[in-house]
Amino acid sequence: MDEERLRDFMVADLADLARTRMPFGKFGPAHFPPRGVPLYDLPVEYLAWFARKDCFPQGRLGELLRMVHQMKVDGLDEIFDPLRRRAGGRTVLRPPKRQGNIHFE
């Protein structure tokens, strides 16, 4: 019975991770419209900043960010690949390179 409950919790956590996006900050909707970056695509360095300062947000968002951080630190980033495929691929976090010739005078 305990294994079934644990599996159900893990399935619920992954479902929440699949649909939750960063609601604020550098990777929020202001910089990545319209909804922000999916939590599973946040850089580990960004998540480590929250961990270092021990300032994860309160509530479910903080729990999910902690989970993603721990998974990435443990080298389990590939667990998110099915979620990425379903969403159309990994979120591009860098601005596109400028096209054309750049002349320095």
C-alpha cells in the first residue's frame, strides 16, 4: 500500500511540474511571454541561488522548485525529457543572435 501511495505522489508531482511555469523574475512571463519558463527548464545555477540563500518561495511553488533543483543536482535532468518532448522541446533561454554584418568603426 505504501508503494502505491508513493507512486501516486510522484505522479502528481510530475504532473504539477509539467504544467507549472516560473511566475516571476528573470524567467517569468515578463521576460518569457506569455507564461514564463517551465520549472523543469530553469538552469540549475538559478535554482542553486534559491538554495544558497534558502529563499525558495512558500507553498507548492517552493516545493516544486526544490524538487527540480535536487533532481538536476543529482544528474536526473533527463527525467524531464518526456515533458519537454510533449511541450515541443527544451525552452531556449538565450536571446537569438543578431543577423547581418556588424561593423566596428
